[in-house]
Amino acid sequence: MANRTLGTRQKLVFRGPDKGPGKAGVTGPRNPLVVPALLRKAGPHGKVAGALRQEEKRSAARQLQKLLGVLPTDGE
């Protein structure tokens, strides 16, 4: 069976800043609609309620340990 990945009519093209006949640098994406989409990227989100609640619980346990000098027990 013949290798059909690169046909005889297709040409392998390397694109990049230091390749090709002009060797010109890439000024931006070829698709002009990509630029506004990249500028609309979402930032980091806040913590969810469960994570905040767990952090408050850990903080309270640390403060209790600091005040009393004892580790909180797990129901013993």
C-alpha cells in the first residue's frame, strides 16, 4: 500500500520567521478575527463557596491552636 499522506501535487510548506523565500518575520495572525478574540480572554475566577468555607475552617483551627496551644481533636 502506498503512502498517501503527501500526494504528488501537494507541496510541503514550512512557515515561520526564518523560513521561506522572503524570510520575513511574522507580523501577526493571518486571520484578522483572531486579534479581538485574544483580547477578550477571561481572567482568573474567584474561589467557590466551598473553598472559602474550608479556608475559614482551617484559619479558625490555626487560631484556636495558637491561642490554646492544643490541636483540635476529632471527636475523642
